[in-house]
Amino acid sequence: MEINAIVLAAGKGSRLKVATPKPLCTVLNKPLIDYTVELLKETSKKIDKKINTTFVLGHDKESILAHLESTTKNFAIAYQEEQLGTGHAVKICFDQIETLKDSEYTFVLCADTPLISSESLNILYSSISEKGVDAVCASFNAANPTGYGRIIKMKTGFQIIEEKDATNEQRTVREVNSGVYIFKTSYLVNHISDLKNNNSSNEFYLTDLFQENQKVIAKLFEDSQEFLGINDMAQLSEAENLINRKKIYDLQKNGVRFILPETVYLGGNIEIGTGSVIYPNVTLEEDVTIESNVKIEAGCTIKNSKIKSNSIIKASSYIEKSIIGENCKVGPMAHLRPETVLENDCRVGNFVEIKKSTFKQGSKASHLSYIGDAQIGEKSNLGCGFITCNYDGADKHKTIIGKNCFIGSDTQLIAPITLGDEVYIASGSTINKSLPTGAFGIARSRQQTKEGQAKKFIKTKEK
């Protein structure tokens, strides 16, 4: 039979003090709710069971639903107009979606716990399916249990007592509730309507389904960090640091060297090949693929890009939505904007900005240049201060430069323009007409030399 997963995502998250609804707050550039979606996909594969996911929405439900519709397939929605507790949230799922009653088991999770692993959900599933109990709660020992519901063991069964409702003696208990459960669906359906709100919060607690003399167990996990919930910015930063650290550790195990790894930020789907070296204060965001034996020097930011083997990205360069071939050298302090492609053996030096342009194999722009909407042929050299004048105030125009060309320093090409192969442009030229293969271009006024006239222009301070 199939399994339910009910994801609680209706709360406002007031303690975060941001306008964004909590499920859409990001950890390493990924919304919190996406971590839960991925967790359930992985768990479904691990236990070889289809998991039907229902999200309970409330605060800013339109924004969360729009995000889910753009990223997730095959889910259901239940609306909790008033936040009357976790028990109420689960009850409305069964009230609003009749087919949920047909599943054998039901997971209940929160949308703000990004560190939970599919291995842990598999352990919970195995506990309930193999031991024949009605419900399992994941628990852990907290160094400081303040704020958590306490696990109060009985001869048979146990209770979860919320902090507000606990006695002083019960508050000394260190085993606490993680907020992750799996129930027999029939047990939920038969008991969810019996919940009462006679507690200090006047809410219907799902935890009240765990009682003495019931067939319920608490499964104790050693790793308390895995169940970290995000309630404020400090906890969000803590979760981000833990996930980032794990990503770096996994890459280190695969042969990637990080110099001062605690300073590196991996904000997305990051792949790095064996033998690559990542220097301090590097930021890699969204989808980045770095192949083997690549060096990323200090202070670089790379987003949505691919860097092929044996290339070097020198310090403080910024690269986005670009492809860099093998044996390339970029930077220091270069800016590669979207749709830049460097084929193999290219060189882009300091203070060079490239946008929507392709450099064919072996081409170079070594310093202080802007190249936009251009195609640069094989083994062409762009001198210092070269500019493609691609924008006329209304439209962008294309510059095409053939192979084996030499463009002198301080040259401007006014697009649209095409240079053939083996063209030579004299330094200081402004070229606005296309040139055929083998041509020499020069466009500057003739130099005049007037001997003895410098004194008219050079002023010295009077002593």
C-alpha cells in the first residue's frame, strides 16, 4: 500500500521577522520546503513505497502554493485557515482529502527541518512496520531541553509533555520530541477527532496521540542536530552552516582540497572534480560544475557556470552563467557575465568584462577591456583597453572577429562589424567599417610634432 506524508507549513514564522513565509526562507539558496520535498523523494526510493504528499498551508498560502506548483509534481494541499495546533492541522487533511484514509501509514513532518535524512525516516518506517505498533516518534537527548516537549516514558507507551504544561520534575528530562512522526493511518483516523485543547496554549496537540498503555514508541536518535528546526535567524544560520560543512566534507572525501573550508560557501548544486583546489572566501552558488584539477583562488564568486579541467580562476573574479573550457586562465578581477563561453586555452586577464560572447580556442583579452555580444576567432589577441561598442542606445549589435587577429590597445569596434581572419588593427583606432581577411585597419588622426612648444602647456609651481 501507499504511504501518506503530511507536511506542516501553515505557520507564520514570526520570530524570523521577515516578510517571506517561513517555508520559503532559504538555506544555501534553497527554500526550506524544498528540503522536505527532496527528503520524501529519497525516502520513497529507500523504502520502495510511493509517498503521497499533502502540504498544510495557512499564512501566505498563495506564495507557497505558487512555488510548489513551479517546482514539485503530484502533491495535495489542505488549508488551515486558523492555526489551532498540530492536531488540528492533521485533522483538516483527513477532513479535506478523503483518499488519505486509504493509505497504510502516515508520516508527519514540519517544513522547517532541513537536516533530516532519508536514513532516519527509513528507521522510523522500519520501527512501525516491523514492531507492529500504532505510532513512532523520533526523539533525541538535548543538552538544553528548554522549549522542547519532554518524552515521559511509562511502563507501556509514553507521553509527550510540552514545556508550558510540564512540571518542574518533567522539565529535567533530557529526551525530547523531534516533531517527526509516523502513524498507522487507521490509528490517526480513529483518534484524531478525540483530541482536546485543554492545555496552556488552547491548541489541539498531535502529541496527545502518544499516551500511556498505547502501542506507541519513541525512537531515540543520537544526532540531535539532524532535527534542528528553524524558528529564528540564528537557527537558520546554524542549519546553513551544518549543511554547508557536510557538503564540503563530502567533496573532501572525493579528493577536493579546501584551504580554510570554513570560509567557503556552497549555495546550491555544486559538483567539484578530484584534484581541484578551492581557496578561502570562495562563493559557489546555484548550479556549478567544476571539473578535475581546477584552481579557484581567493575571493571568487561563481554562479550557474561550468569550468572544465586544468583551468585557473584567479583571485576576486566574478563568473555567472558561463562556460570555461580546459586550460583557461581567468582573472584576477575579471567579470564574466551571462552567456560567456571560453573554449580551451583562452586567457582573460584583470579588469576584463565579457558579456554574451564566445572566445574560440586560444583567444586572449589580457587586461582592461569590455567585450559584449561578440564572437572572437581562434588565437586572436585583444589588446589592453579594447572595447566593443555594441549598444546604440536602443539595440545591441554583434561584433565578429576572425581567427589569428591582432587588435591593438585602446581600440574600439563599433558594432555591427565583422573582421576577417588575420586582421591587424593599429592601436588607438576607432573602427566602424568591416575589414576583409588580411587587412590592416587604422583610424586615428595624424600626429603633429611642434618642437619647442611644450612650455606653453607644462606649468610648474612657482617657488
